[in-house]
Amino acid sequence: MPTKVHAEHILVKTNQEANSILFDLNRGANFEEIAKNRSLCPSGKNGGDLGWFGRGMMVKEF
């Protein structure tokens, strides 16, 4: 198991928004561009990049 991982994400409010983004990504849309334009997380301005972190440094969902 790695000691550190790198993560990117796109934060939205609804399942409908998430499904729409997933549809776009499956059709070849650029993850970073979608994150910049649609993510509610401040990391969106960086393409959704959360950086590197170790076990226990992020919320349980990660």
C-alpha cells in the first residue's frame, strides 16, 4: 500500500450534476477543464488537483 497518494476531484451538489459530468468525461471531455468550470471546490481553479497526502490526512471518503 502506498504511503502517499495523489488525488483530483470535481465537487458538485447533486447526483444529476455528477452524472452529467461523468457522461461528458466518458465522451472524452477534459477533466481539468470540467473541474475549472463546474467544481464547487476551491481546488477547481487548479483543475481539481488536491495534491499529495498520506493516510488519515483527508476526510474518510478519500
